[in-house]
Amino acid sequence: MKKIGFLSFGHWTDSPNSRARSAADVLLQSIDLAVAAEELGADGAYFRVHHFAQQLASPFPLLAAVGAKTSRIEIGTGVIDMRYENPLYMAEDAGAADLIAGGRLQLGISRGSGEQVVDGWRYFGYAPDEGETHADLARRHTEVFYEVLRGKGFAQANPSPMFPNPSGLLRVEPHSAGLRDRIWWGSGSDATAAWAAKMGMNLQVSTLKNDETGRPLHVQQADQIRTYREAWKEAGHAREPRVSVSRSIFALMNEQDRRYFGRGTQGNDTVGFLDDDVQKIFGRNYAAEPASLIEHLAKDEAIAAADTLLLTVPNQLGVEYCAHVIESILKHVAPGLGWR
């Protein structure tokens, strides 16, 4: 059975056509949508992280709030930009949020994507070491964070502490056992997918990647997933990995759906550039009546290769409409593909 969740970018704008006109709107509506998605039977509520933008940013207060208001649904990110993160402080936040959620966090982390400002991570106090790139900075922070999640002591205890210490070296607290197995790397290339496998992280692929072969996105991503699984097997990890794929999929169930997504939607892959000189391929949108969606989605090789599908939702259209988008896929599309 394929798990199905939603991914929200958490946009807000003061446009009169937006149902999310402030940061408070987005945060509170994100909690409400996660609750609604759980009631509908969805498997995951995932949130994007973008700094210096009118979008969701610091994820852990939101994840903790969603965890406190729900009981079953997985709660995750897609993705946290590790160039901006203090790995040890992040481990504390992640441990606390995971404990509040009862061990349901699924944290997607990565190098991030195009930014609103130049070298935004420098304003947060981080910079590459000499000879490093900003991608190296992200991976260095990731390696520290991932190691700390083992829960092993590494810090020398004060011989005259304010409170009694356990014996030996101290670890970051609170520690949430099992969280380390629920870390995902958002990969945009075959090479970083293989690196994530060697590290022992799960894999997230999104609606874009480096255009490495010129073939359709779903074919390139299926190859990327195979590369990942082969590297995982070679690394000899004990557990089975998980792989998620994000897609923009809209079932046209009524006139409102057709008005929003049934006219002039992006029906083909496109190519372009973001914040580097590497050509990217951007995936198509799927928008059609359920029977047609089932036919088209059955041909998406990356979706077939993954165990988790994340549906991007148009959060500015409001909680009720986004819940309708999710419900339409769960009820009218997923069964026809044998996913549930």
C-alpha cells in the first residue's frame, strides 16, 4: 500500500483572493489542514521551509502544534535547508517535537533550493569553511545533526554542575529514540541520492531535479531511486529505506476544480535554471477527471518506484478546498491504482 500525504509550501499574501493573508493564517490553517487530513485517512502532513519569504519558515513550533492536535498522521518537512541550521539546537527542537507527536516526525532535510536573498545563510551566522561550497556546508551540518541523533554522549560534564549529571559524557536532550531512522534527504541528483543512501537516510524526490539525461522527469527520478536503492544495499543497512515523491495532482470533480486547474495547466515537463548554472527539469501538473488521472499516473515510473506520494496543495485556497483536493485523490484515484 502506498502512503499518501500532502505537502504545503505555506504561502501567504494580502491579496483579497487569498484565504491565507498573514503568517498567522498560514500557521493556524496548516494545523487545521493536518487535522482534516488525518480525519480523511491521509497518511502524512508535510510542510516546506523557506527563509526570507512569505512562506512557512521555522518548522518545529508548527510540527509540535500539529503533533499535539493529531494522533496518527505522520508529520514532516520537505525540506529544511541545512545551511541555515545549528545542528545541535536543531536536534533539541526535533527531539522535543517528536516526543510531543509520539514518534511521528518524518524530517526531510537538504541543501535547500532557490532563495529570496543572496547567501541568506550568512545572515543566520553560517558560512562555508575555506574550500567548501554552500552545498558542502549543508552536508557538514547534516552529518553533525545525524550523528547527534544517535543519542550518544559527547560533551564533557561540568564537575560542579547546577543539577546532578549522569555518569560519563552528556548528550543533547531531549533525545527521541527512533527519530534518526525517520530522517529524509531531499535529493535533486543521482549523486546526492547515493550519498543519502550511504548515510542511511530515507529519500525525498520532489517536482524537480537536475536534468542529467534529458529524459522525462519521472523517468530520471525512477533512475535516481534505483541508484539510491542500489547504494543502500551496498551500504548494508539493516532496515528497509523509504522513498517519497511529490506531485501536483488535481482530480477535476466539479466546476470549481475545473475553474482552478482544468484550463491551461502545465501538462508537460519544462526545463530552466534556479540559483546555479545547472539545468533543472520541472515536472508537469496532473489535472483531469479521475479515470484519466488513473491512466496517466499509472505511467509515472517514479511514483511506481516510491512508497510515499506527497500531494502539493494550493494552501492559499483555504483549508476546506485543500481537504477536498486530498479527499478526491484518496477516494477516487488511489483505489484505481491499487494504492490503498
